[in-house]
Amino acid sequence: MKYYFFSAGFILLAIIIAILVPILAESAENTLVSFQIPQNNAEVAGIKYVSPPVSLGQIIPSVSARAVFIKDLTTDTVLYQKDANIPLPVASTTKIATALVGVEYFKPNSVLTVKDGAGMEGAKVGLISGETLSFRSLLYGMLLNSGNDAAFTIAENYPGGYLSFVSAMNKKAMELGLQNTHFTNPAGFDDKKHFSSAADLARLSEEALKNYQLARIFATKETDVFSLDKKYSHHLSNLNKLLSQISGVLGIKTGYTSLAKENLITLVERDSHRVLLVVLGSDDRFGETTRLIDWTYANFRWDQ
């Protein structure tokens, strides 16, 4: 009797296994397929996968720049780099960090008062001591005219003043993992302790471009800003000549000192492909960036 029940139970168990094994196998197979990474551009489970661009092997133009970094933003692919992690003086490209720290504290309509910033040398908006402007207006003045007076005015109105603002800039650099970056001022004046690298500036620029307000300002060719009492007006023109000369250019920042030489960070979009280029220490930032843009879109093929 016991043998009968044991045999019946064994047979029932075998039948259950025979039924379940194919079902489980099919489920496992489907699960594996759903997590396969496609080899080419494809949509899997509603997610669009884009393959990195493919190089066609064209020779990159010769440039005088000390450092170059080119990145495809859509696929997060570095397309070319030359000494991109070497710390270098970066002049007014510093103001991207100044803008990032500023927008995290000030609102666009925050009222700021011009103080010692009015006496800054170099590129300037022409701010008058005691003049009051909105934070938005100062951003335009700093990022279009590369106004050192606007950069220092933003820093001086920050809680704790200028030194606290510079400390916040370095904290932001640490948060973004910028290992070859350190700031001593908000404008980009030459200082042996003030430096960044092409790769770090690219990372900084990507973060800034996430902010709609900053992205719009970077792409603005010219505008006028006014003091809150309308007593003073300032006409601003973007120093980035490529905004008007090269198709698809959307910003973002120039920089120049005798030590840093010519610097330019450029965002360009063609056929829905966004590329970020950083050129540091150049003798001809606009010409060399133009040649690098042409090479990038001629040399790399994006699968549609």
C-alpha cells in the first residue's frame, strides 16, 4: 500500500515538472532577451539606444592649442582629446563656474548692488558703483561681454561676500569631480592657484547647459540691460564670434589673458547631434575651433 502511494506521488511530481520546465525555460529566455544590449540603434522596452559615432579615419587638423577636448553629448563619447587633463590657466571660461554657483543661490529677479566690482580691470560691462541690477542682467553682462565687473558684483552680493563665493566655486568643482580645477577668483584673473583642464571645463559646461536660463544666455548674440531705476543702460554683445559665423553654434564661453592665451568652449548642434568642444591656450581660438567642428562632423558617422 505504501509502495502504491509512493509510486503515485512520484508520477504526479514528474508530470508537474514536465509541465513547468518548458514554461520556466521560456520565461527565462524572454527575460534574457529583454536585457540584451542592442548592437545598433534600436528601441528596446521603450528605451532608445544610440550607438557611438564611428570615425572615418580623417586626419585631425593641426592646432596651436595647448589642450583640446571634443565630446559627443548624445552618446557621452569622447571623440578626441589632447592633454585634456593638464591643469592650465583658463581665463574667463571661469565664469561658467561663477554662473553655476550664482544660479543656485540667486533668483533671476534678485536685486544686487554694484560695489568694488565697478573698478575691475579687463573686459567689463561698465557698471557704476552703487548701481542696482537684477541677477539676470548681471548674468548677461558676465556671459556676453565677459564682464569682470559683473562677475565680482555677483560674488560680492553672495552671503559671506567674495571669499565665501570663491569657496562655493571650489565646493561645486569638488561636487562635480573636477580633479584638476581650483579657483581663486570669479572672473578668471591669472593666478598660479587658479586653473582647470579641458576635460574639467567640458564637465562644468555640461552641468551649466542643464540650466535653461544659462543655456539661453550662452546662445544670445546681443541684448541691452538696465539698472533697476532705469538711470543706466548697458548694451551687451557676445564675444563669441562663432555664434554669428558658424551654423549650429549655440555658445558657450570665451576666455583670454596673456598667460592663458585664447580659450573657447563651444556647443554645436547639427542634424540633432550635439558636440562640445574645448580649446585652451590657442593662438587662434575661432579659426581652430571652426576647423575642429568641420573635422568632427566630416570624420564621424552617426547611425540614424
